[in-house]
Amino acid sequence: MRNTTPPWVPDAGASQAVALEVLLRGPISRSDIARRLQLSPGSLTRLSTPLIESGLLVEVGERGDGRAGRPSRPLDVVPSSRHFIGMKLMGDQVLGALTDLRADVIASESAALESQHPDDVVATIAAIAARLAARVPAVTALGIGVGGLLDDHGTVLSAPFLEWEDVPLASLVETATGIPTVVSNDLVAFTEYEHWFGAARELDRFAVITLGAGIGYGLVANGAVVASPDSGIGLVGHWPLDPYGPVCPSGHRGCARSILTQAAIVGAVSTALGRAVGYEEALDLAAAGEAAARRVVDDAGRGLGRLLAAVANLTVPEMIVLGGEGVRLVEIARDAVREGMALDRDPRARDIPLVTTTGDNTEWCRGAAVLAIQAYVLPAAR
């Protein structure tokens, strides 16, 4: 049965702005809301009272501000009042997570893909969605992150890892599940999570770099994710880092893709040792001081540092968030990363805070869930 959840906020004007402020920053005092939205106390009361009476917002605890008078009662949402599903579509499996209204994970599921045919993939997605949805009374919306080019309607224009072109994934999944569905590039979704609920949620300008099977780059400027029709091509993977480095499949020498991906590091360490190793083993060997692995990992770390320096020099972010399943490289090659950054940064430039995420694949699912949350709470995204 098709989901018939009513709109989050009936009034898409000022009431919407108040509710969104509480969602993103709650618990938050009324005075802070009024200051951030430039509202008078009377206007805020007029706007917030119906939201409280409807149960959308709730008063929580009491907070004194050090001044005489009655302590304030901050406003918050009830995260468990709505549930969403976020999924990461990979070449060989589908990962899914059930989340609350703030994209906190409640449960997760995964399933291998026996086939990459769109019908089979949609059936797998629907099965995971059904198992996750059975845990809660209702699912409001579903988001899917895909590594590739997509249009604004959730059609996968190109996803080489699935050998897909022009697959209307959003409409296919919505028909199969009965749940409103939004599909977007997975790196855009990852960046949206960091923007709304992650370490950089209070910042107007920050960058995201993801490490793993590919290299991803996301940017938030003036409080909005920067996206374009080219999002999903993986352009940052072509960024030159070492003129004497290895050649990537596109013929570029020493680019980010040829140095920083998991496959590049695994290939270099395996060749040096004369035996096959996995990514985690390569990092473990480097951490233990094995000479060949240490050299490969440190070279990758310096290359990453130079990429971070380029991002810092060109976009002047307040923070760079590093994530993805290969992000452990940052920990193992930390000194080399800093050395690489220093090579291309003016010594007078301020240090850019680097924040690493866990590297767990559910991070991608949380990003996809944020796509679903945005489609629900933002009128323009509906």
C-alpha cells in the first residue's frame, strides 16, 4: 500500500523555517531560534505554538541563561516520530538502514546481488525495505545512493559498476515498495548527511573527501551542497598528485585514482611482497613497520595530503571531513598526510581541521536516509 503520511509542516513558510531550525539544531532555546531566524519573541510564539500543539515540536527540560526570571524550555522534535530507509547500491550488494528523523540508525540489512539486471536489483531493494519496514509502524520515505550520474528524477543515466544506462530507479523502487523514493549520487548523499547532522553541521563551508573503491569529493558553500550535472563522474580521481606515479585505467599518470584507491594500494603492496594482500592487511603491515607496505602507504598518504592541500587552497573550507571504507589510510599514514599538505600550503595558512568518520558502510546509508528526510521536510524537494 502506498505511504500516505501527511506533510511534515502544513505551512511551508515561516513555520517551516522554525521547524527545520529545531530539527537541525534542537534541543534549542526559543531565544536562539528567534536570533537565528531574525524573529521577534511574539512572532516566534505565534509560529511555534501550533507546532507544539500538533506534537511536531516538544518542550524539553529547562535551561537557565544566567539571568533573572523563568528558565527557558528548549524546543526539540521527537526523532522517533518518523522513520526512513537509506540504502547504498553497490556492484555486488545492497546495504540498507532504518533511521529516525535525524538519520540515527535503528537497524540495518544487506543482501548480495545475484544479478545486476534492474528488475533483480529492484526486487532485492524491495525485499530489504520490507524487512526494515516491518520493524516500525510506517516508513515515511526511502533514499538510495548510487555511484554514478543521475538526473533530478532519480533516473540512473550512467553507472558503470552496474553496467546501467537510463534506468528509472526511483520510479521502479517506488512502484515495488509503495514508499516515496528519492535516488541521488551517493557522494552527494554522504555530503548532505555531514551538512545536516554530521561533524560539519554548523559550518557554512566545508569539504568532504571519501576514500575507497574510488575517490569522492563533496563541497558545501554558503550553507548548501554544491552539485552539478557532473556529480557522479568522480572528477577528483583525475587530479594529478605525482608526475612519476603509476598510470590509471584512463591513462593519467600519478592521479588520485592511481594512488589513493583501495585497489591501487592493494596492487602496489601485493606486487612489492610477491603475494596477494587485502586492504586491511596492507595497512596492518605498514603499521607494523613492514618496509614495502610502509613505503606504499606513506606515498599514498603524501598524495592524499597534496589533494587535501589543493582542496584547502582552492575552496578555503572551515573543515575537511574524510570518510569512506578506505578512510583508515588517514590514521596509518597520518604523518605523511600532514607532510603532503605542508608541501603545497603556505606556512602562514591556518591549519584546516581534518575530521575522519568511522568508515563503516552504514555512513552511506545515513546519507541516503537524509535524502529521504529532505524530500519529506523540504517542500521544494517533494
